[in-house]
Amino acid sequence: MQALTLWDAGMKKIREQSHLKKTGTKRIGIALNRKDLLSLPVSSAKNIWHHQFVREIDRKSNSQTTSNIRIAITVEGFWSGKKWSGALEFDYANPESIYCRPLRIDEEGQNRHEIDEIAYNQGIAYLQPMSGLATREDKLTPGSIDVRIGEGKTADVLRNICYQLINPERDKGIDKDVSGKRWMKLKDIIFQKFGISINMPVFIPETGIIEMSYEENGHVYDLSSGGRGFQQTLLLLGYLFSYPGMTLLLDEPDAHLEVIRQRETYELINEIAGSLNSQLIIASHSEVVLNQAGGQDTVVALFDENCILLNSRQVLSQFRKILTETGWDKYYLAKLKGHIVFLEGSTDLKILVAFARKLKHPVQEMLEKSNIQFTSGNKTGIAVNFFYSLKNILPDLYGIAIFDRLEQIPDEAQDLKILQWKKKEIENYFAKPEVLLRWAENQGEVNLFYNPVEIMDKCIKENTAPANLKNRNSSWWDDNKMSDDYLFQIFNQFYEELNIPQELYKGQYYSLVDFMEISEIDSEITEKLDTIHDILIKQV
């Protein structure tokens, strides 16, 4: 989006100064002032360059030479069935200005790219996400509105955008009936979406401010009293209706919108853009928006320095299918972290973290920040298929999967370590009578007539066969599903005996780990934590 706004500023400047002279084969560059970049505000022109590197030093020859690092931007499109292109290059001049010229192929200025006339007529408008709305908003000129939008101060001009929609100063040739119909369409959409009736913005000459209110349930409120989702939608629609027939750059249009409204708003702005003959270029991290776009629109994915058009015929259809079915958010997280840890569910993660904390294992902090995916069951196939669908796109991806005891051990998968617990499940490693008694002792006096430790002892004895209590090496302790067949019954009876509401459920069983002695923790726990650590340390 920054590249497009820079290109747009350069094209406008060239169009304004189309009388430029040529010297020999070289074309003189146009000076583009930093302040001309309304949608790309920077404190110094050097900030436009990556890492602010504007010069390149060549030390290969005996004498050191310095050359400019140029930014080249080529934009192509179709207009009325005709393909057009416009290629510009930018040179750093000083902190306040840069030079812009049609792109050259060689250093002598030969073979300069010709700019199609249609390219000069392309209009681009850039809208950043909504921020907190002020209670007062001065009336601004169209240029001042553009400056604030470029600075990301969209909340400072929401009322102005709505006012300009009804009273256009930028293009006074717009028919009043047309602007009035657009306003009524905007008003109807807001009412349908939020049950809110917006009132027309009013300019107060005495104070120089624009006032705008809305009605809800028979009460009138200032615009600043509305929710962020309502304000964000009003900003998007007001902007769309104010710039018909243009290419609109929307940065995070889903900001402040809940999941359902993200999908609805995406479809809505697409519909409105089509009716206004406008084009939308959207930047979004929303999985809802990306998945919605993946099925109907052009989606561009950025892979490090490579830009891949997922709708392009040159790209395998399977590639796009993987991302849309697996999920864009899951791809992004895997790319960011470089690994995946597969667990059956969130309770397993809490228990692993509890053990790591108890043992002061270095993997604790890694686990809390790692890319965890849940299989929602003891299903190795889900983990394997998920991992390798992303591995095809991210070749450096590593993974580990830990399951409850498996009936059939899968073959070792390359780059995906598959482990299983020797006991039935992870809860078996702390479902011990002595741990439960220590937990009960820590409960204090929950009832004046009953001792929690005595009640817990009773529950343990009534839910554990005497032979198993006597023989702690019995296979029963390893082979039963302790979360459902043991701990659940014990805690259910414990709270019934005390006649108080149950407070400890399966999701909180991890807290029992705190009541274990270090010597009671099975060595297998440490082995598993070590293996997870070895996998995750590869990405540090």
C-alpha cells in the first residue's frame, strides 16, 4: 500500500509537470517534496527506503564508487478492456525531497519505460483503520482531510468525510441528487446493520465545528458515543461513497469488528465498490476476511521477499487450496514461529506447563509462547496431514506431536516427532492419592462440620479398589483413563459431601501438579519436556 501511494504521488506530480525537458537521452527527474506524500507521512524522505539505505558503496574496484539505491515501482491494470502500465523510479535527494522519473532500464537512461496515458488517470485513495473518535471536530478542507487520513488520524475526520459526502467541495460537479442518494443509502445500511439512525452532519459557522448525532431507541447521542464497530463501518462506507470510480486502499477494514461483522462488512464493501465502479485493495490479517476472499477474489500472499499471486494460473491450485482449507491464520502462525506443537487439547498444554514450572524446566517459557495446535482427540492422522500441508509451503517447518497412549504406533515422520505417553494419558502421572490429600489439606476450613482431608480420604477409598490402594505398582494406575474414570468421580463426590458448589473440573486438574513432590514426578515427564525443548530450540 505504501508503494502504491508513493507511485500515485509520483504520477500526479509528473502529470502536473508534463512539460519536463529532456537532456540528451536522460530525462530530468521531478522533485517530489516529502510533504506531497499525504498518504505516506514521514519525518524524512530517507524513511521511505528499507533500513534508510539510500546509497550503495562498491568497493570491488581500486577506487570506491557510490551509487544511488533506487526504488522502482511498476503498476499494471485494465481499463475498459485495455491493458495499461506505468513504471516509475525514485531517487533520494535530501531529507525533504526525492526525485521521480519514468523507469529507466539502463544507467544511461536508454530504453525508458513509456507510461500509458490511462495510467495518469488512475486515482488512488488510502484509508487507515479507525482510532478513538474525538468529541469535537473542526471543519476541514479536502486537503486537510487527506493529510489527517495519511497520518492515520481517521477518527479526526469522520464527521468531515460524512459532511463532504453531502456537500462535496473536492468535486463541485457532483449532482446534489446523486450525493443525496448516496447519503440515504449509507443511512439505510447503518440502520439495517446496527439499528441506528444517523443524522445528517451540520456545520456550525459560529464555532467552526461539524456536529453529527445518531438516534437509538428514541434517544439522541453524539457520534462519539457510538461503538467502535459502528464508527468503523460508518468510516468505511462514508469513504467508499466519497471516492467513486477510484482504487481504494483499505488498511485493516475489519478492525474493531467482531467475527460475524467482519464477513458481512467484507461482502458489503465489495458490493458497494462494484456499484460505484471502484476497485478495492485490502490489507488484512483477519482469517475471516482472508478465507472469504480466498474463494472469490484475487489474493496475494507475501512470503518473505517474494510476492505470490494465489489466483494466478502459474501457481498450483493445490497451493491455494492448502491455505484456504488449513487456514490463513494457521499458516501465518507456523511461518512466524517455525514450528508446530500438536496436543490433544488445552488441558494437556496446561498440565505440561505446570510440570515444566514445577521442575523449573527451560521449556516452560517456550511452551507458553509456542505455536500449539489441538487435535481434539487422540488422532495422529490430523496432526500428520495438518503438518505436511504446511510443510509443502514452509520447507523449514519442524513439529512435535504428543498423544495419549496409542493402540497403533505410527511410522516415524520426517521433521514431525510423534510421541505417546506410556501411561493411558497425561493425567495418570499426577492422579495419586497422596497428591489429592495434599490438595485437600490446602483447602482450609471450607465447612465447619467436615474436614476436607477426611472427606478426600473417604472419597479415595470409596473410588479405589483396596487391592489397588495397597499395590501402587498395579497396572490399574497406568491403564485407566484417570481424568474421566477416577478424578471426576472423586471430585464430584468430594464437593457433594461438603455440600458446596463444585469448583474443580477437568480444565483445572493441572493445579494438582503443584502438590506433587519432585521425587514423585515420573522421569518420563522430564524426557518429554526435554524432547519438546530440543524441537523448539531449533527456532531460537
